[in-house]
Amino acid sequence: MRRPSHSPQVAVVVIGHNDASHVTDAVRSALAQGPAVGEVVAVDDCSTDNSADLLAELAAAEPRLRVIRHPANSGGCGSPRNTGLDAVTSPYVMFLDSDDVLPPRAVDALLTAATEARAEVAGGLCVRRELPEGREVLWQPHLYTAPAVIARPALRPRLVHDTLCVNKLYRTGFLREHAIRFPEGRFRYEDLVFTARVLAAGPRIALVPDRVYVWHVRRSAERLSISLDRADIENWRARTEACRLTYDILLDAGQKRLARAARAKFLDHELRMYVRELELRDAHYRREWWAHTRAYLTEYDASDWTRNPVGPGRLLGRVILASPEPRDLPRLRELASRPSRLLPPYARAADGTPIWSDDLPRVTLEPLLTRPARLLPLAVDAELRPRARATRLPLRLRLHEMYGRLAEARPQAADVEWRRREDGSVGHSRTAALVASADGVWSAEATVDVAALGSGTWDLRLRVRFGEGAYREVTAHAHTSAGLLRRRVLPSARHGVVLVQPYATHSGGLALRVATGSHGVITVARTRLRRLLH
């Protein structure tokens, strides 16, 4: 549908520091939005590269562009955004980072929604684009499946999950009337606090399913972005502090429902994300992380734990609170995966109540006894055994019983899919019958033809089917016996040669890297060499 053209009503604030390689692309993407954008304010946070010169050259040819240069670097993203916000004169404002871009007609989509709904805020889909691979992941897509107008944020508590400031259009007067600004200086995760202040003010919000922001994720960059650089404990401390401020801001504004939702979001998002990476850190980091997390979780009250007590995030938090030292990290990693996997052992207390483990009986799993099978954190082991000189590889699956619940649900079969990580396409799928054994395990076997899959990174996805039509979509725990996860070069009639490597992802799932033909094998070798040198 063709949207009406708008008169100049929107300012785009672009911020950057030492990002000469990308900043002009960001600014041009804002200027290319059309007549609705009346001004672009580029705030250079005292770059030491040639960013300022490039912006000045661009501004000389574009009257809508104004460049502001900080005399000293602020150390964060909040101060330059506040500088830009203070400078704009347009009725509406958006924010854009120097290494990202606005897709075509993003501003028109948001401005149309805001003006038609008389909304103070309009939001749309943000796309996380992994570079250089180009894989795209939608950010909080459940909020943006269809156009919607929310009279006040408390009616849609899920809004607390969309903590980005950049995929939204704000009425400038609304921000100024409520003194809504970003934290100043070197404050990490300033988006979380800014978003909390916006929601606390109770704006009318319009949502659109259009793509309005492209977030470029460059994990191989020499300098990781603040949100990606999670290797030091200060990052986690900053994250929890931003989440604490979020809760306090919402609670102080009387937004109790949103405040509770923000605490639940921490368990389901932040806690799970960092637990998945905990095994990658050294012993000192783990101890510091564990102690800090326990201290933070003691601020939660009983009502924060009662809803969905065996939800993955809440169960992670209860285990951490119950133990003074890091423990069960492989099992916690699996529980933190998406979807979650609760690996054995399945212990019981003396009275038969399901518990986390014999030495942690206070963490009860009793709600698992009544949870529907389609919501159980099923544990499936996957073992892929490469064969010499064969590209059709046997895949063995083992589904574990969980306190008798699976026997009740009667597992029938497992649908096996391999999805290409780069674009989400399905390579091929198989259905394998699940057969019960005496040791409380259901087994299935299938094959994967890696030559037919083709080049790419492939993630294993399963759908376990039960009697009476119920099912549960799961991922599988990668079996890591010696020799099973080793790179192999296999002959192929179709490609000449196929390079295949099964491996365990950060969350413990099974995945495949496949390269076909001599060119593909050489490309993989060069990429690996570059990574080693980097």
C-alpha cells in the first residue's frame, strides 16, 4: 500500500564515535527517507578518525544535515543522544547509531502510524543483521505482528521487552514535557533506562509491522559494541544496574504491572543470555558473576517467584539463590537455551516431590507434574556419527523420561529439521518413530545428507509428537563424546568434496557447518586462518 507523502516533521539524531567506515551510510539512510525528514542532526562524540571531516563534507552539500562535535568524548551513547535531542526543532524525533541504517520508508511508516493514532510513540520492527554473514533476526517480533494502538503501556506489559530506543518515533514535545532523557556519560545500556522513562510517562503507543531499523551486528570487529562486549564482569554489573533502575522508575511512577513485567523480563532474557555464556568464562569471572547475581536476586520478593515457578528464568534464579557457589553450569546452560532443556538427573525428595538435585532439595520442580506436555523442557540427546567416505550420516536421538510425564503423553515420533542459520530456510526434514526402551528413554534414528544440505551453518530443530495430536518443538543437546565433533572432508559425487563439522553451540545444541566443493573448503580454511590471526 502506498503511504501519503509527509511534510517535514521528523528529525533523525545520528550519533557516532570513530566510525568513519559507516557513519556516512547511516546519515545517507536518514536523508533518503524523503521529505518527512526535515533535519538530520549528526553528533560526533569527539572522534579521532576522519568522521568529523566526512560529516562536514556531507553537510556542505545537504542543507538538512547539521553536525555537532563534542569537545571531549562522553564515553557512552546517552550524552550525544541528549545533545541531539536538545538541538532538534521538529515535532518528532528518531535516533540512529552510526553503524546502522534506516530501511527505505521507515520514517513514513512510523509517522503515519503516530499521526493517525495521535500517539506520542510509534514503534516498528528492528532487524538484527549479523555481518558479514547477512543472517537476519527480528527483534521482539511478537509485538509487531500487526498494526496496533495501545492506549497506555500497562495494557501491553510485553512492551518492557522492547528496550531499544532506535526502532521508534517520539513526539519531541512529549519527551521534553516529561524531561525524558538518556543517562549521561559512560553509562552502559542507556536504552533500558530511557525506555523505562518513556513507559513510565504512560504514552499512547502505535505499533506497525514494518521494518523500520537495521541493527548491524559485527562480532568480528576489532572493537565490539557495548552490548556485545560481555566478557568482563563490569558489563554484567552495568546490566543489572540498568535493570534495577528500570524497575525503580516504573514502580515510582505507579506502573506496578510494568515493574513486575520488567523483573520477569530480566529472568527470561538477561539471566538466560548470560548463563548460556557462563561456561566460557574463567573461574574468577564465574565466582564474581554468581555472587553479584545472588545479591541482585535477593531484591526480588515472593510475588516475583510465584508465577510460572519452573519457567526457565525463574528456575535458574532459584538455583543461583539456593547455592553460595557456582554449580551445575552445563545443566544450567541447557536450561537457559531456547527452547529450554532440563537434563537428567531427575531427583526426588524423600516424599517423592521432584527436586533439582539431592543436595538442593529446596528447589522444587513439583509444577512439572501438572504442566502440559507441550510446555515441558524436554531433554533430547543428539548424536551424529560421521562415516568415512559417506555424506549420509546417521543421527541418533534419545528423549529422556521426566517424572513419568512423557509416558502419560505417549511420545510417537520426532520430526527432524535442519535449518540454515543464515536465512532460516529448511534444508530437509525427516520423521523418525520414537521407540521406548526399558531405561525410560525413547530412541529414534534418522539420516542427514550433508551433500544435499549444501554450504552453510545448519541448526537441528525437532518437533516431538505425542498421542492425541499434541507436540513440543525442541532443540537437541549435542552429544560430545571424543571424536564425534571433529571436522571431516568427505568425497561427494555431487560436489566433488564436502567439508562437514558437527559442533555444540553456546547453548549446547547440535549444529553443522558444511562447505561444498574445493572453493568452499578453501574459503573455510582462509576464514579460520583470519580468525586465528585476528
